[in-house]
Amino acid sequence: MKLDKQNIKEFLKIHNKLKIAIQNIDETKDLYLTDIREIENAMFYIRHLFDFKSPDGDYYVDYVLKEDAKE
């Protein structure tokens, strides 16, 4: 898959939001709800961009490539 300029810009935005979340955690030794939301949004974007799937439909396991998931 080749990433276009828009995808790369989205990854840059995600990177910067995750960087802010990590900085907040490091500085305050706490985690804000907005940081959790940004981490979830980043995961959602990446999961859907690359079509990652749960191997058995369970949310709480590591996701895999679509072709490796059970149908």
C-alpha cells in the first residue's frame, strides 16, 4: 500500500497528538481523558486505514492483518 500525501499528513497529526499525550503523562504522572480519547482515535484511524482485524472477533486480543483473521 502506498501512502498518499493526505495519509502522511494524518499520520503526522496522530504522531503529534500521541507526543502531547506522552508529554502530559511524563510531566504530570497522570493521564487525562482527552489523552485517552486521542490514543483511541489514533488506534481507530490506523486500524481502519490498514484494515486490521481481530483474529477471532474479540476486541481484547491483538489485531492481525485481514488475511490472517478468521472469517
